[in-house]
Amino acid sequence: TSSTASGTTSDKPTSTPTSSTTSETPPAPTDEWNFDNTYYKLTHDKELTIAYIGGSVTVGTGANDGGWRSRMTNWFKKQYPEAKITEVNAAIGGSSSVWSAPRYKTAILDKKPDLVFLELTINDYYAGASAGNGGLPKENESAMYLDYIIRRTQKDLPNCDIVFVSVIDSGTIVNGCVNAKGQKAVCEYEGVPFLDMTEPMLKAVGGEKKTLWSKYFGGDSVHPNAEGYDIYAQYIQMFMLEKLKDSKAMAPASLTPHTVKAKAYTDFVPTDIEIVRAQSLNFGTGWTKVTTSSATKFGTDAVKGSQGAKFTYEFKDDDELDDDELDDEEFDDEDFDDYDFDDWGSSDWGSSSSDWGSSSSDWGSSSSYDGGSGDGDLGS
């Protein structure tokens, strides 16, 4: 990932961070967004594209039916049968804000959604807890990446509505989640609804003693079963029902763009972030390799740079990558039927230090060579 520090109202830095954490005070709350744009798209345009980004809880792990995500998409279809509802599922198990922010443009914004659901709390908690201070997100670091995501949405898709969904596990349901505090503060500042699943789930599992935990979770501390996802979805549905009811009363006559505010945190809020293949870069000093499980989901040899680190990247000329060179005859599937791929050896393709990546993630975010699901076009 590459990022640029920037100030409150310009691209010139107002301060230089001394570490990956900051002591800035959380921003003051503002009024919460309405959902007039979502209502207008549903009732006037009669179409709505809903995008989801998050981890395994948004994938639906534990229920094998899409979890709360599929329940929400189906709910919109049932509530507004005359509208065409399109789902964009950009969730990848284990991904935190650190990995969701770089892929946000290709995975979400390029799909032009009208409504985005963000689920980034629980994996930020686990990533931060395992990496320690200066590693993956803690309270303010999670908040900064979220601030980038919200502001980037407002910039690129000003009419798009956002909902933040904060899910829990058996520990955070009682003890709280430190990074959720920062994320909530940013949501309140930006006016983005912050839906905390602690309240409905704590009530369902029998309070802090969690006597009914196994009834709603499928064998671990994080992933609900079908009944647990029902609770998540019903809570979000109740929220959306009230918001859309309010919007119906307002009877919006057009779409109203959201206003891009000053940055919630000024020490380090990325101006832009994207993913490139680390193997294609020429690195200067100040770079270290990232070997976390989250990093390998997007290809091996991920790296991170310290403040001021630089790299160079050379684009090939068009004539060097002429589409005519990639014709069907040259890459016919039959050419590979009898080929022994084992002859290449693990050192050529499959090792972590290879030129291309691990055998399970050569091109995208899944094991298939067509880019897989999410934003996997040629490895993002």
C-alpha cells in the first residue's frame, strides 16, 4: 500500500507523525445522515446497488447462506419489489481496515454503489491485538482508515449512503473493543450511522454470562450461525425501516450529495491508497515485508513503508502488451492438457519469495485464474 499524509483542507501535511499511532482527540459528533438518496433510488429510479465490504462475518461464515449480508439484500428486494436490487459482495474473510482501504476503490467505488455497508471492527480488533503497538490497527489507526473510506466515498460518489456495522465476539461483547471507539467517533463526526451489534446480541445470549452463546454462534467466538445472523440482520432492518420511513415523509425530489468535511484526524489520513504487486516495484530504503495472514490474501510479498519511503514503478508501452499477442490460438486450453506443470518446481512459482506469488493467489483474491471474487482483476 502507498499513502500520502495530508492536512485538513489541503494536500500539504500539517504535521509529521512520529509513529503509527496518534494522540489526537476524537472529533466532535455531528448530525446523522438521512437516507433520502437511498429512498429516492428505490422509489424514483427503481434500482439500488448495495455494496458490502468486511471480513468473514460479512462473507457469512458459520451459516453458509450469506449471513446478514444476504438477509439484508433479500430484505430490500422484499420491501421494494418494483426496484432492481444489485448486490456487490467485496467481503474477504480476515481482512481488516488495513487491507480494505487499499482495495476500496476497485472493490467498491468502481462498482458505483448507492448504499455501502462497512463491517471492519472485529478484524481490526484481532489484527491490532496480535500485532501490538505500531502494527495493525489500534483505536486511532482504525479510525483513520475509516475516515479515508468515508471521505473517499463522499468524494467519488457524493450521493452514496453509508452504514457502519460493528460486530462482536464473546470477549468484546462484555469487555468492549478498543478500535470500535475510534471508529464510532469518526462515524459520529461524519454523520455515518454506527450500528453496534453488542446490544441485540447481548440480550439474545443471556447477558454478560452468555449462557445462550452456543445457540447463536456456530462453534467459535466470532461467527454466528443462521439464528445469530438473523439477529444481526433484524437489528439492521429495523434501523433501515425507520430511516426509510423518515425519508418517505420527506418525499425527496432529487438526489442530494453529501458534503465532504475536514478530516477527522490530521496527523495521518491517506489521500489515496491502492494495491500494486510488490514484485513489480523497485524499492528504495525504508521498506519491510509483511507476512500476516491478511497480507497473503492479496498475493505474497506484501510490503509496508516507513514515513518517506519511496519506490519506482515502470509502466510498459502499449505495443509491448498488444492485445493481438494474446489471441485465442496462442492460449488455447488444449495447449495445456498434456503439460506437466510439476516440471516448473516450487522455486519457480509457488514459494513466498517467487516472482508471482503463492499457488493459491497467483492473480487475485481467490484460487481461480480469472481474478476470483471481489476486486481480484489480475491481483488488484
